[in-house]
Amino acid sequence: MRDFRIFFFKVGNGHCSYVEFPNGKNGLIDIKVSKESDNDNIITILKEANISKIDYLFITHPHQDHIGGLSEVVKTFQIGIFIYSPVYFRPSPIYDDWTIYEQMKKGYYCTQKYEVTEGWYTNVGDETRVDYLAPLKYLLANQSDNVNNNGLLLRICCRGHKLLIPGDIEEDGWEYINDSDIKNTTLLLASHHGNNSGFNLKKVKAMNLAFVVISAGTKTEYDADAKYRNQVRKDVYTTRQKRVVARIDENNTLHMIN
């Protein structure tokens, strides 16, 4: 029986996670290709591991710190299923990664593509289910230009554990998420790179968190690290110095490796 593992990479102010599912499939959640070191460059890491295919590519939203290096990824790896939010964003100036993202929405560079909203889900084998708690149809209709609040919110359920992976959902965006959907969460990737703007105390309390992971660069006055530490039952980890790994073993125990 394989472990479930999710790797949160050191990418500065951005996000890139790699998932190993128990059924042998893999996935990337967002992309930021580090230029600082091969030890943290997702392309180098996967190539050295002889990985040639990404079975699932989840992009929470198309801001550059969540799709940085997408053009390199699609040139290097075969992409199976591409999953994305309907929210539209056009950068100025336009850059290659965004152009590739828009082409993937039309079915290029991937085998299948799905535009998802609340209520959609993906079964990955018999042990893992990914639910999409956001974007909410209400916000898409009424705040169509709010890219952060209309990104994907992934709830990964595996072996009795829930992991929440938001993009940059803001404090007010969390208000629209049902407490029943997020209660008893084992691990949260802090929204908006652990900034105060993504911290919602009421919702964090509803989660009853054991662990928080913060994907961020140099610490600033806007970080909510201390606020998260005051709420978790166990510990808060950051990717400022090195990658963080969460592993669920065959005994259904979640381990943090840093």
C-alpha cells in the first residue's frame, strides 16, 4: 500500500505543490518554477525522478505566482487532466505562461480539461477524493473580476484526513464557504501565502486545524504566522527555508517532514 504524500516546494512568494496519490497517480497544484536552485526547481526535481507525465494539473487561478513556468512544464511533461476555475484574468503585459494557460483551457497541451466550480469532485483511485469547494457560482456571477476569491479551493480527503488547498482566497471570500465543508481539517495551506489578507479567524476556528503550511518568501509585517500558531493544535510550517512534506502512511497517520 502506497503512502499519500504532498510536497510543498520552496518557491518564494508563490505556490507549487506536488502530490503522490496512493494509487500511483501524481498531480501538480499550481506552478512556480524556482530559478534560484535546482534543489527547488520542480522541473529538475521531476526529471531527476524519471517522471515524464503529470496525471492531474490543478491551477487554482491564473496569477503569475501560481502559473510561473507553465510554458516550461508543458514542454517537458505530458499533461493528463487539466482542472481550472472559470474565472477570467488577462495580465498586462501578456506573458507566455498565461498564453499557454488560455490555450490549455481550449484543450491544448493536455489529454482532458475540466472547468470546475463548487460541487465538482475528482476520485483518484479508491482512497482519495478531491472536492472543489470554490469557486462559488454566486461569487462568479457577482464578483466576476475578483480573481483571488474565485480561484479553486481543493479539499483532499484521504484515509480519514482532510487537506485544504486554497489559492489566494481573501478573508471576505472565506465567509461564503460553509463551516460544515471545512470542519475537522487536518492540514491547511494558508491562503494568499500566509498573509493577513487571507486569514479568517472564524473559519480557521471551524477547521480545528492540526497543521498549517505557509508557502511564502521573506517574512513581512503582513504575515499571519502568529495568528495561525495561536489556532493550530500542533504546528505551523513554512517553505521559507526548505520544502515541507505531509505524508499519510498505511496506518492512516499524517506525518509532517521539514
